[in-house]
Amino acid sequence: MRFVFIGSGSLAVLTGRMLATRRHEVVLIERDLATIEALRDEWDVGFIHGDATRPAILREADPEGTDLLFCLTHDDQANIIASLVARSLGYRRVVTKIEDPELEHICAELGLADSLVPMHMVGRYLADMAEGQNIIEISDILRGEARIFSFRVSEGQAVPVADLALPSAARAVCIYRNGNEFLFTEPDTRLKPGDEVVVFARASALKVLRERFG
């Protein structure tokens, strides 16, 4: 698979290196040439020098050939603009990092479904830990062929869960509605446009899930 990263912060570099180690193609877009030169000496991936909010730069990164674009700069506005430009250019999926939780609903209204608020996630983790809750990492429970897949419900998919025609090796387990409302699914649970459906599946079912639900 092919992944493009905007920004060269610690989150982008750590994630990119993990993907490169797993033999995926990784490309990093960075506006600071000195940063590119420093990373190039220690990281064998592709680099593009330029401002990723500019359509020409994102076109150079090959929208059609990219499986996922990560917008991970330290500037929330730049990440949002780059995400919107990328979506207009045909990138299949875009992850938008924002530091200000107040911008999360803006991303939702703009259709940026995969928004990421790292400090909010860390804060929730620490609050749960402080209360003595038994915290289980996703990596601890996903073993063997077990995988998690999620997708946003479109108008045409607003049907009962039983009518989704999921592969036999996949089960819808819950949905998020209106942002953070958590609901377990039943076969007769009727989905609404904008719901995020969380699916547990075997790795062998992921290709069909991606093709069917994006």
C-alpha cells in the first residue's frame, strides 16, 4: 500500500517508519528543505518539498495511487485546508490531525470523517487510568487474523444492519452517532447517514470491506 504524510513531526515520522518497516511505500511532504535533508540521511522514503495546502503539490503526490493521506502538521488550519484540497483531488481517504478539540465538530461539518485529536485521546486514557479502570489496548486484543474496520454510512447505506451484506467473516459490533454517541448494533438497528460503523473481521475480509464500503 502507499501512504503520504504531510508534516514531519514525531507522530508522522513514527507512523511512517512503522509503515515503511512493514514494506509499504511512504512519501513525506515537507515545506522545510533542511528538515527533508536531515530525514533523508536516516529514512529511505520518498520526499516532496513544498506547501501541502497547494493543489499542485498534492497532485505531485499522486492522489489516485495513494491509499491514505495523513495531514499531521502542527497547524490545525493547514491540516484542515490540506484535507479539503486532497478530498477535492480524489484522495481515497484522509486523516486530519487537530490539536484544538473545538475544531472537531467543524471537521465533521466539512465531511472530514477521520479527524484525530491526539491530546484528547491521551487525556481520556489518563483519566480512565486515574479512576483505576482496567485499560485494554487494542493491540492486546487484536491477535492472529482479527482486525477492526470502520466506515461512514452514506445515504444509500441507511438500512438495518442485517441488510448491509457484510462478508461472512465480518460482524458489525457498534456505531457512533452524532459524533460520540455509542450504540451497540442489533440486526434490526437502522443506520443513519453519517453513522460510523465499527466492524470486527478476519484479515481476509478487509479487501471486500474496503471495496464495498470505502
